[in-house]
Amino acid sequence: MWGNIAIAFLLSFIVSFMATPYTIKIAKKVGAVSVEEGERRMHNKVMPKFGGPAVILGFLVSIIYLIIIMHLEGRN
């Protein structure tokens, strides 16, 4: 059981890590970026504000993996 949880954690990390560059590209295309101007400027360049889908995708993939494994092992 703990091995499956560790695999799900690693799977979630890898999927989120691999999906993040694509969400950055999508954010730039749709204009979901933070353009800070004025005295309170924190970043020197445009920062995307669209990282949530990569994290959610990683979470969903790991949950689906765990559901499939639990079903195959007979743990409903």
C-alpha cells in the first residue's frame, strides 16, 4: 500500500512538472499574465498566473492511478 502511495506521489510530481511549461505557454497566449507597473513592482518580467491546471492535472492523474490500483487489488 505505501509503495502505491509513493508511486502516486511521484506520478503527481512528474505530471505537474511536465505540464507546467505548457500551462505557461497557454497563459501567455490567452493573456493570463501579471504585468506589474508602478512603485510596487516585484518582477522584472511578465509572470504567468495560470499554474493551477498543471497542479490539478497531477492530482487527478495520481487519484485515478490509486483508484485503478485499489480496484485491481480488490480494496473497494
